[in-house]
Amino acid sequence: MHQTIQSNTVALAPQNAHRNFVARTMSSLEIAELTGKAHKNVLADIRAMLDELELSWADFSAQYKDSTGRSLPCFNLDREMTDTLLTGYSAKMRLAVIKRWRELESQVAPALPDFTNPAAAARAWADQVEQKEAAEQARVLLTVEVQAQAKKIDHLENLFKEGMSPVQFCKGLNGVNVMQVNAFLKSRNWLFTEGGAGTRYRVGAYARDKYMTEHQQEITPHGKEAFISYTPILLRKGAVRLYELYLAGELPMKKNWDGLHTHDKAVRGAA
């Protein structure tokens, strides 16, 4: 299906050796195709990401024409925004997009130097050597980073199960003090307490339907009036965010924690 993308800004893209324009951004359409996700879901993911980053949708908005000639919305993301979006995606999806970015970046060719000037030619040769060395170092670092991220995401997906509470999820995170998890989430406005004892946790407006939801159950004690019990439940995006906080060292940790994160411990145990 032929689709023409129209950006809301005009910018001159880099050119390759054939003087064809080379993309510096990736459209939500291509991200959807590479990851196998529905375009409408990718759009929703991008809008949620931009809202969380407090960035304007308009700065990344564009349009494309479908096969019937209709103008429909899409987004154009640079490399940084694409990487940020992929944080919550599976390792397989991340790798497909990263490979595509490498293809796009490899198409960019630098301007030719003035070879009639010996000094300029020598400098160009030295620059090329330095660039190749830097590119190889960057490639190695990127490969290591992708492998590390893939391990983290794989472990996250193994840890998270639908219907989990935050405490249940954190029990799978090595070193986390699960007795303090709810209090920590209350301090970040994910939860609030109600009742005289202040021990009944409810999901706050900030995290509701974004990071968490609630399960309701009617309880009828013998000889007493029935009441509704609320159980905070973690959503997948909430699990991703908790895992990020865990890796950043912001979750409450046990005093005797061995310093290893869950994925590090699993890797070491398999070695």
C-alpha cells in the first residue's frame, strides 16, 4: 500500500551518495510495520509517552495519505524519541527497529573534501580513519547495550503476570523491601489510604488506568454489613515503570541487599 507522509515541518534531510534524501526520523507507520503492532496502538503509545515527557504532540505530528487519498495522522520520531518509545516494547520489537535505524544511518554520506588541496585530503583521510574507529566502538557499545536491555526486558516479562499487585511484583525483584513498597507508592501519588487505620490502599488519580487499576470485591462478614474491598492491581506499563525505578535505585531496598539486580543475579547464576 502506497502511503505518502506529510510532515508539519520543513527540514532538509541528509543525502546519500546518489543524492537521495535520507530520513532523520522514523514514522509511526514504519514503527508499526517493524514491530507488528497496529498503527492505532503505536499512536496511542507515542501520545502517552509524549504526555509523560510533557512534550507537545504538535512537535512530532505529521500526516500521511492512505490508498484512498485520505489524510490521516501519524508521528515522526527522531532516534532519541524512538528509543524512548521502545523501552516498554519486547526485545524482538526493539531489535527490529534498531536494525532499521542502522540501515537509515548507514545511508548518510559525508560531503566530499577538496582533493586538489593536499592538506584537506590528508585531513579527510585522518577523519575517515577516526570515524571508522569511532563507529566500530559505537557499534560494539550499542550491541552490548541492546543485549543488556534485551535481558532486562526478558526478565521483566517473566516477572510480570496480569492481576499482580505491586507488592507481588516486587517480590520478584532481588533486594526490594516489599514491606515498604505500598508506602513508597503512596509517596509518589500512585496510592492513597482510607479508613481510620490508614492501611487500606486505593489507587490514586495520577496512576489510575496509567500504571494501576483496582479490583473490587464485596465482603460480607458474619453478622455485619457488607462492604466493598479494593485491591490495587499493577498494569504492564506500571510494571515497566517500577522496574525502571528499581534499576535506578529508587525503590526501598533491604539493608542486606547484595547489590545485584534480578537480571544480573539470573545471569550470574547461569554462568
